[in-house]
Amino acid sequence: MQQGRDSSAGTGRTPTLVIEPVKLAPGLYVTATPIGNLADVTLRALSVLASADLVLCEDTRVTRRLLDRYGLRPQLLAYHEHNAANVRPRVLAKLGDGATVALVSDAGTPLVSDPGYKLVEAALAAGHKVFPVPGASAALAALVAAGLPTDRFFFEGFLPAKSGQRKTRIGELAAIPATLVLYETGPRLSASLADLADGLGGRAGAVCRELTKAFEEVRRGTLVALAGHYAMAGEPKGEIVVVIAPPNETDAAISADALDGQLKAALRSMSVKDAADAVATATGVKRRAVYQRALDLAGQQGKRK
């Protein structure tokens, strides 16, 4: 790749780039693309996209906008959750012939909430090389913008759509000693924040919306305050990441639903006694009360283990 003189520095216009194809080693190139601002693509990603024999993308129209920005014309093939099972054998056959294949998502790093994992798994099983081409990620962008601890984080992806299942999962997440990173949709954001506030109490959080785009917004506050805001403000537009502070000793008392969720999760693999000990330690709730509730949930009232 050769980089021409940048005559647009500070103007917001695209620098002049001439992307020349290079010889790539055969294999599958998992290639990150921008999450919004098209200038966030890496030089290596552009080189791979210019040089690959085939580029797999969720939506060819979305990927074409990025390629047009940089004057690239690779061969495109749609690869998404609805056609992946049919397309995958064709891709594996091309890899078997020594082709270079780039895999991109509509935005960000492939395999994060998209069907790319099965292709990578199949490619590796067939003995093909898989090359990561790192770049933008909505989860990491939100994490560094949220103003919350970054030394340890847990990426959950999307919570369940149904409230009951969502509350149970939130209960299971409550004791994880790390910052939580979630994806959410506009229509479900208010309800999810209400369940998060109920299950996790007064933790700090941030709702990060449309990151790197013209209407980027990061709203910070307690989960209770955020839930109240979006209940009043209505359904927001755009891509949304929710970041939540880890548990600490000053967190508000855990709700009954959250306590039940943690106990149910613990009881799947522990005795009543061990589950009660683990949840009491994680939540700070008195062990006697936790043990009694564990007995009720396990249907073992009167039996002590």
C-alpha cells in the first residue's frame, strides 16, 4: 500500500490513498471495519480488502459504502445468519483451493454477535489458517468512554428479550467482579435498564449510543437514574452499548429477584449449603436468609446439607 500526500489534514476530508493489492498468504482474514466513522479503518484492513480473492459481508450494500470511500472493488459475497449454512461449504472449498478470503461484519470486529464463529471453527477444523486483522469494536469503544473501571470486564452481548429470562440472567451477572458490557436495542433499552436497576441496585452505568457517528452520545449516571431518563425520553435511535460498574461493598441491597437469580444459577452445580455460602459472600446478604431462600428454591425445606 502506498500513502499519498495528505492534503486534507484538519479539514475532515478523506486523505488521498492509493491502495495497491499485495500478495496474501492463503487463509481466512477476520477483518475489523469501522463502527461508524469510515476514517477509523486500519491501513492493514484496507490492504486485505484490496487484495483478498473474496470478501464475505453481512450486507453487501453496507460494506460497499466503505469500499467506495477508498476506491476498492473486491468480489463480494453475502454471508449472514440466514444463508451461512449454505454459503459456508462454498467458502471452505475456495479456501481449499488456496484462496484468500476476508470476513467482515456490517460494523466493528467480526464474530462479536454475528455468525462468523462457525466459519472460523470450520476453517480451522479443515486445516486452514485464520488471521485476525484487528480494529474497531463497539464494546471496547464504549468501555473506554464510559468512565468506569477497565482493568477487568465481562462482555455479555444481548440480554434475553423476555423480562423473566432477562431478570434471571441479570441475577446471574450480579456477582461477577468486573465491569459489565452489554449490547441493547432502542425498543428494549428502557425495559432492560429498569430490570438492571432492580437487579443491580445503585451501580454506576453509561449508555453509549451511536459511537464515532455524528450524533454520538454517552449518558452516565446510576442505573436507576438512567432507567428513569429513558422511560421519560422514549425510544432512542442507533446502536447502543450499556456499560455497568462492577459490584462493590457500597452497592445498594440486592433485590429479591436478583438474589433468586444468583441462587438458581449456583444451585445448578452446588449443594444448597455451598450455593448459600457462595451467594451470601458475593452479595453481602446474611447467610441465614440466603440459606433459607436456597432451601425454598431447591424444594428441600427442612433438609440441611
